[in-house]
Amino acid sequence: MKVSLEVEDALWRAAGRRLPASVLRPGRLAEAVLERTRRYTSERARLAEPLAGEAAAADLAARALFFAATDSAKIALPLAELAARDLVPASAPLRVLDLGAGAGAMTLGLAAYLARSGRPRDLAVVAADRDAAALGLLVDAAGELAGALGSRIAVEARPVDVLGLSPPPAAFDLVLAGGLMNELAEPARAPLLDRGLAALASGGALIAIEPALRETSRALHRLRDQVVARGAAHVFAPCTRAGLPCPALADERDWCHEDRPLALAPRTSSIAAATGLRDTGIKFSYLVLRRDPAPIAAPPAGRVALRVVSEPRKAKGRRELTACGDAGWVALRLLKRHRSDANRPFERARRGDLLLVGEPAADRDLSEADAVDRIAAAREGDGRS
């Protein structure tokens, strides 16, 4: 996965017009990034703490120039999985509702992904957030990015509390919620999700992306279960398991998340070096919901699709990983003496990949005769490798 240079440039140009030069200096910006990081992690009770004056400007600079820039890469993964099944809506312009849009990570990342994957598309975006200053920066950045990509990104900024938003039914091809759900009280999340789903046109998708913390990821798993239990939508990704409950909720120590290498653009890389953040990769949890039941993979009869939810573990004479599917979490092992051409793809499997295998009802060793197909997860955000 990678941070688009065009997105980085667009955000910096917009920030240069809207924010004082003092908060864009490297030392001050790094300080603001670390302060915002504490709010996101160890001091989450301070997330809603109001800021004013120079402190507010510095915080917006941190959110836009580091967090929005890096977070913009995250949306490439669910988009690539939809594209692999030809399920990115073909509307022109693509109609997008960006809930909790902030400085535009999801909208800008969407535009960059479409351009990079050879599918540039004009966007008509309704961006809702109670932070009017962040939305103003998004509008400017979208204009800059559209010029760089040779497309049109029309952003209608709605400075409102998303909980009071009532989007029209079937009006959008994509509904995006990046880093939003964890900032809402838990009882408010499912109703907002329902309104987002109702706003989807036929063939559309809702993409929710959350931090990879155990608390925030498990909250997203619970939200997934609520959607499935109500029959409100079908889970397209990351799950290949259609039923209930999410296996990651069985043990409070578990959670399901992505951990991907990340290539940073130059100025984002400088901030990462100064703060020690995101210099080796990016972690997040995500959920893609659709009203249509098309699965992320359609294995042939007698086989199932499993999502790899752990990094491979190597021990003397064997390779093991944890995968998730209709049977829940299962440990699959390949002993060195059982290696064969049929199961060789298992040796290349990594977290996030899909494996097509004979149905495992429980943990088991693969035999020489077990055929394994691997659908590699998108690594750079522009397709499957």
C-alpha cells in the first residue's frame, strides 16, 4: 500500500492556504502529530476535548498532513477487493457520501485509487462532518487533486453532526466512514449505519474503516454481527463467513485487523521519521457491506474460501497460520514432509490473503493431496498480486 504523492501535495497546498505557517514547520507539526496520536490511543477520553486558536490550527495540520495522508491509503484495500469482483459501481460521476469526512482521507484516497488503477472517475461527494475547518481544507485539497489527476471532484461540504444527517434513500454509490464509528457512542453506531445502508443505490457498498486497536476493532466486529443479525446487509469483506457470531469475539484477547507494509510519500515520510509513527507499515480494521449477496470469492463445489487472519508461524518442520471462514477460526498446518505442488500456494500465504481449500471443520494438517489456491491480498492498493 502507498500514500499517493498527488494526495500529499493536494493536502499541503490546501493547508498552505488555510493554516498559519507556524503550524506547518517540521518541529511544530511533529509535536501536534504526537499529541493527536495520544488522543487516538492512550488518552482516548480526550478525543472530544475542544481546541482553539493556534492549538486548533496545529491539530488540523496534524490530522490533514499526516493522518489524512496516511489514512488515504487504507481505502485502496476494500476498493481493490470490490474491483476484483467488478463491484465498484460504474456511475459517472460516482456518487459518494463521506461520513465524518474530516480533512478528506477517504474521498482523496478513493480518487487516487481510481486514477492509479486505470479507472479515473469524476466524483460527486457529500462530505459531512461537524468540523467546518477540516471540511474547508478538504474542499481545497479535492480541487488540487482533481487538477493533478485530470478528473473532477465536486465536494458539497455539510458542516453538521452526522448523527443528525438523514441522507436520501438510494442516492449514493459508495458510503464511506473512515475512523468515525469509534468516536461515536456505541448505541448510535448501528442506527447511523442503517441510514448509510439505506442511502445506497443498487450495487453500492458501504465501507467502514477503523483503527486496529483491540477495543475499536472488536467494536467493529460487534457492529458487523448486529448488521448480519438484522439482515440489514451482506458482509462482502473482510469476512468469508456469512453467519454469526464473529469468531474474533469469542476470546476478549482476540481481534481481526490488517497489518500492511506502507510506502510513504516524501513529506509524510519525514513526519514519520520525526515521530516514529507508521514508518514500517499501517494497521486498520475494515468492513464492507452491500445489500446484494455477492461474496468476495466464489469457490468451486467442495471447497471453501478462508481469510488468513494471522501472520504465518514457522516451527521446525512445519508452517502454520490461522484462517477464518464458515467454520470459524481454524489453524491450518503444513508439515514439510507433506509439501506438494498442489498445496504449495499455502507456503506463500500471508495475513489478508484468501485461501480456497477443502472444507476444514476444525484445525488440521494439510496433506499432499490437499489442493490450495491463494488469492493474494492487494499489497500496493492497485490490484491483486
